[in-house]
Amino acid sequence: MIVTRFHKWCGFILVLLLCFERSTNGKENKKGIREVEIDKRSSTTVLYTVEVTTADVAWAGTNADVFIQIFGENSNTSTVRLTKSGTNLFERGHDDKFVFVDQAVKGRLTKVGIKRNDEGLWDDWKLDIVTVKPGGSYVYKFAFNEWIPANKWIYSYGG
Ligand SMILES: [Ca+2]
Ligand SMILES: [Ca+2]
């Protein structure tokens, strides 16, 4: 008799504890989700404005596909193709402007990587400068002033 009563009490207390734990977990989860939602809106993605200036020398222009990756102190964007329909991009002495959304990079920008493939005739490309403006932030200038070889990432660490 005493033993079964004891078991009943134990079971009752256990159920109480489980209910209590579940309700506190629920509160924490709700709070956690709210915080994540705020992060998503304000800091996980950013609108980047990128301007690419092709050098003003003979054969500097290219019709190759061009890709960019932007690096911060602890994180980086994905690889983004710089493309716009209906425009002959990356011609001698031209500035080409691109706008895209990608992961936010925390802190200041540290370097920019540029890569091109070997599509098109005379794909050789002399890149002068890349400016990057993450939404609501400073404009960063990354000087290249060099011929970009095909299928290889080339990095600039600033102006
Ligand atoms: Ca072109
Ligand atoms: Ca060329």
C-alpha cells in the first residue's frame, strides 16, 4: 500500500515537473524565435552596390563572366556573378554598376576577390578598381590595376 502510494506521488511530482519544464522551454523558444527574426531583417542580408571599373588601355575590355566575393573580418559573402542583361559589360574605360542582396559581412571589409572565366573573344581583362558599398555603410575601394587571368581568384586588400 505505502509503496504504491509513494509511486503515485512520485508520478504526480514528475508530471508537474515535466509541465513546468515544458512551459519554461516554450517561453525561451518564443523569445529565441523573435530574436532570430529581428536578426534576419536587420543584419543577415544586405544590399550591396558594386562598381567595377575596367582599365583604359588597349584590349582591356572582356566579354568573360565575372564573379565577386566580398570578405569581412570574420565572414564573407557567397560567390556572386556580376551580370546585367542587355549591356556589354567590362569594356575599356567603363564603369559597370551592380546591385545584389547577399549575406551581411560583419565589421569592416578586408578584401575583395574577383574571378573571370575565358568566355568570349579577347577575354583578357585589365581591371582597374572595384568599389563596394554594403547597404547603409561606407564605400570601400579595392584597387586592382592588373590583368585578371582566367579561372583564378585575384584579391585586393584595399586602395
Ligand atoms: Ca564586354
Ligand atoms: Ca580584352
